[in-house]
Amino acid sequence: MAQDLRDLLRNEQNDSHKKMNDGHESRFLKKLDDALPEESSIKKRYSVLQLAASIIVLLGLAYGAYMFFQPEENIGNKVVNNNPDSIQEDQLKSLGDISPDLKKVEDYYLANINLELSKIKQTKENKELFDGYVLRLAELNQEYKRLTVELTENGPNELTVSALIDNLKLRLNLLYRLKEQLNDLNASEDSKKIS
């Protein structure tokens, strides 16, 4: 069974000079064209995708250029202003918009502030003391509104959140002091009536 490789190569060279049948190549190419899909549909799909990608890139660049050259004060058709009255109440962010835990803190302080205000009874004797505290509370309330405007415009940061919580604490402490002073005032008046 062993054959000499040299003999095989010589026989192969003699057989390679044989010609193919007439039309063999054309029949092969026809069968190949029938079996493979046309390249033109693939090219059409790629050209449509390239056109769509180009349009998206151009729109993105146009929007980026528009935002870059837009003045800083005019963002999203809203003129930024430091006046707390210029931003509508429904647009203002509160501590509750930042996180649920801060919402609980804010609700706790606001509920206690309203509760203490409802407990205080104003009389002729304590009117002057009461009005002084109410003025201070109004100042703190205005400062709280200014801080919420800052929170809305600049976004949440540690200083603004701390200042808002401190403002609530200060208002509640102020009401506790007012309540204590009113109790002391009432106690001194009661002692005057008894003696």
C-alpha cells in the first residue's frame, strides 16, 4: 500500500492539465448568485442607518451649542432671581424632596411649631411680649423661604440642608421660650392677685 510520493506528484501534474466542461464556471456562478443574498439590500440598510445616525449627531450638536450659548440667567425659560417671591410656591423644593428622612424631620418641627403656636393664648398683658416673638418668627420664616429658594436653585448641599434644619429648631426653641415667659408672666400675675 505504500506509494512513492514522487510518483503521486507526477501523476497529479499530468491530471491537472485536463480542462473543465464548457459552461461549468458560468453554471457555478449562477448557482452562487442564487444561493447568496444580494449585497445591495445590505448596503441600503447601512446607508439608511448611517443617515439616521448623522441626523441624531447633528441634532445633539445643535442642542449642545444652543445650551452653551444660552445666557446663564435664562435656564429653561425661567429667569433665575434671588428674590424669594419670584419663584412660585409649587416650584420650591423642601427637605422632603431630598429624602424621606429629612421629610420626617421637617414635618416633626413644623407640626411642633404649629402645635405650640396654637397653645399660646394672647392677652392684653402679654401682647407686647407676644408681638416681639411673632416679629422674630416672621424673620425666621422669611429666612426659611430664602433658604428653600436657594435649595431649589442650587440643589441640595450640606450647608443649605443644615441651615434649614437649624432654622426650624430655632423657631421651635423660640416658641418654647415664649411659652416659658408667658407662664412666668402668668405666675407673677397670679401671685399679685393672691397677695
